[in-house]
Amino acid sequence: MKALVINLTRFGDLLQTQPVITSLADQGYEVGVMCLKNFAGTTKLLRNVSRTFPLPGASLLAGLDRDWREAINIFESYCTEIESSFDPALIINLTPSVPARLITLRLGRDRQVRGFAMDDHGFNADTSRWAGFLQMASSNRGSSPFNVVDLFSKVAGIDRPAAYELAESTPEMKVAALKLLENPAPGAKGFVGFQPGASEDRRRWPVEYFRELGLKLWKEKRRVPVLLGSESEKPLGKRILDGAKFPAVNLMGGTSLAELAAVLRRLDLLVTNDTGTMHLAAGSGTPLAAIFMATAQPWDTGPAAANLCCFEPDLDCHPCPFGQKCVFDNACRREVGPEVVFDAVSSFIDSSEWPHLENRGVRAYQTGRDELGFISLTSLSGHEQSDRHKWIVLQRELYRRFLDGENFSTAAQKIELSAALRERLLGALGDCREMLFLLNKQAVLLQENPIESMKVKFLANLQRIQDILSSCSELSVLSSMWMVESRAHESMAGLVDQLAHYAALVTAMSASVE
């Protein structure tokens, strides 16, 4: 029994496929992974992967430039090789892109398919609402209460996510790590890793903050900073070390992925931005403090292991929407200061516990798992009574029921929100509920007598639901899901079911915030 997992995304996202692979292996599957060719080496860091199938994206694109028929031949040969050498019974696609859906369509014939799919007419044919939620939540910053690791598991049809534990380092890599960290400064008591890079500058903690933190760690804890990152990030390391008054080990651009994983396991702790290195550390059992700025936030892209620390600025505008220029000159980058990070790290080095950090101008969290096995965040900074925190917790409960197709017979716990947010939510939810009721009545009439004028009104009202939900930023992900789902039904009966499902969710949300 074999399963092929398709993940055509970046390094960190590929690592976060591990719980899916672990769950499949526990079910008795031999697991293969399809990934982009330039990330094929990442699968060596994963447990329970028997085969890797690197997608030759460059060859396909070059073939298209020369002759589209050549590209088709390359693609067909690639798929045929997978079928002949591996022959998976189950295809799981975790990537919503059109190329990944096309591959799933080609390989999924006469095979079980889960996740993002496409029908024979080229339309989306996702196998669960969780897939739609993952796709929509990724573009609606601040509206996703679930960690990507847990979303991957649910999209793959796994009810309870497995632990996020990557493969152990080989003995050779352990020796290599020892050599890379040998001869520390006299009096050194250990190492703290620094990962100053990130996907874009506004998501990087300031270089001078890393330098200040490094000095305090050396002077007060006798910990030597270890600079980590890629070859392209070496200038960041140089800026940190320019004028530094502390010893350091600079490994930026100097390790393979396997060596990096082994080095991470030798650290007392890692201080990092939201990066692939953060996910590698979390899956390697390395304690860490992660800092989230701009579009990055810990609820959805945070580290997927327990007892780790996450920081984000305590600003109403955080996290930023994608594709919008910051009107505050990226003020969030400087909100999480080196002093509060040092206090957290220092406490953990001394006691293996994260301290409470109230009134420090940050939102700080400790990671854990809830009763369903999902990654959860507990506030360390006294924000559990804030509107944002309470709304995210409510979304976790209600969206999970909604996406799993459960009923709302057991009412969610009522939450007390500020008057302004409560009024905004109840206004949008009330308008939405009334429009869903009207749509349901129109759908019944159309099933009996499909009058053209009624069809026009019905379609206009479908659009009005999306407009109502998108008018409230807290409901933006639901607006996007509605748009996709309302266009995916082949019959009126399916649309009527959707109306009932959304009406139940909207009613439950209203009852919880009234």
C-alpha cells in the first residue's frame, strides 16, 4: 500500500508535511514525496519517506519554450515513471496551484485522491472544505486560526495531526556539527543560534537588535551566538558582527541542510524570524524564540511543536495584509525589542520555562497542543482577554465544526468583545443570515419553476453574501470560501446544502458574540 504526497512549495512548507507522512506511515503506507527539484534534498530531513520524485520544472519550462509537444512528452514520461516504479494507491495533493492540480488529475485516474484536485473540465474539485479553507486562509492574513501543519493534515484526510518530528541526524552529521562548534570562547557555557534572514526585509528583526541580544547573552549567560543562514544572507551576518563585543560562530552559507539540522540540535536555543530554519529547529526538538513581523503571524505559520515562544508586535495593524505597502513605515519591525527577547530567553535557559511578559509592548505566546491535537497558543503577555485573542479562539472552535461538517447543536462558549467589534460582527452576521434565508426561499422556488428573472435575482444575491462578509475584515476568509464554494456546485441541491451549512455557522457565530 503506497501513497504519494505532492507538495510543490518552499523549504519550510515541505518540512511541515512531516505529520502527514508520519500519519500515513502509521497507517501502513509506504510514502513517496513529489517536490520541486531544487528542494529535493529537503526530503532527506523527513522521516518515513521511501521515494522522492523531484519535479523537473526547469526542463518543462524549457520544453515549452522550444516546442509545447516536447514539454508534454517530458511531463508524460515523468508521470509514467512514478506509475511504473511506485504505483501509489493514494494521491494526496497539498498544493493548490494549477500545475499541482493537473499532476493530480493525471496521476489520480483510478486512484484515490485527497486534497486539491481538478475535474475533467478543468474546474477545482477539492475533496474537502479544509482544502478550500487552506487556500483562502493563506491569502487572508489574520483570519486563519489554524497552524499550516494542522491544515495539511486535515486536507490529507487525517483527523488527529501526528507529532511534528523530523528525522534524526546521522552519526556523520553529528560529528560534523561538533567540529563546526568546537573551540568555543573561554568561559562559554553553550550556544544560542541566530537566524537573521527572512523572505523579505520587513519580516526581519533588525540587525542591531541581534547584536544587542548577542552582547547580553554573552555578558550575562556566557552563551556564544551562532549565526545561521544561506549564502545570500551572509551580509546580514557581517552587519551583526561589525563592531560586536562578543565571540560568535559564523556559519552563514557554511552548512548543508543536514549539517544545519545537526547544528540546531546542539544549540541551547534558537532566536529566529519566521523562516524555514525555524521549522527545521521545531521539528528537530530545538527550543526557540521566534519573532513575527509584517505579514507573518504565529497562529498560522508558527513553529509546530510544544513549549516554544513566539513574539509579535502589539499593534492593531498587525499582521499586514498581503500586497499592501505599510503606511506606518514598517514600525512593527522595532516593536519587539532585544530586552524582552533576552528576558524570555534568559528565563528559559535557567529554568526551561518561558516567563510571563505583561506590559512589554508585545504579544507573546507559548506553543502547545489542544485536546484535538492541534497546535495552540497560550498568551504569556496577558492578551487572552483581548478582542483579537478571543475571536481567534472562537474561530478555532466554530470553523473546525464547520469544516468537519459537524452540527452546532452544542453552543460555543459566549465571548465578550468590545462594543465596536461586537457591533461590526453582529451587523455583518445579521445581514448575512437574512440574505441566506432569502436565498434558501429563492432556491426552493427555482427548483420548482426555474424562471429566468428569478435566476438573475438569485445570482445577484449570491454575490451579495460575499460582499456582506468581505465588508467585515474578521470574516474575510469566510467571504473567500463562499465565493469559491458557491461556484462549484453542479446542482441546485448542492447549493441548498451549502446555504444551510453557512446559515448554521453564521447563527452560531452570532449567538457566541451577542
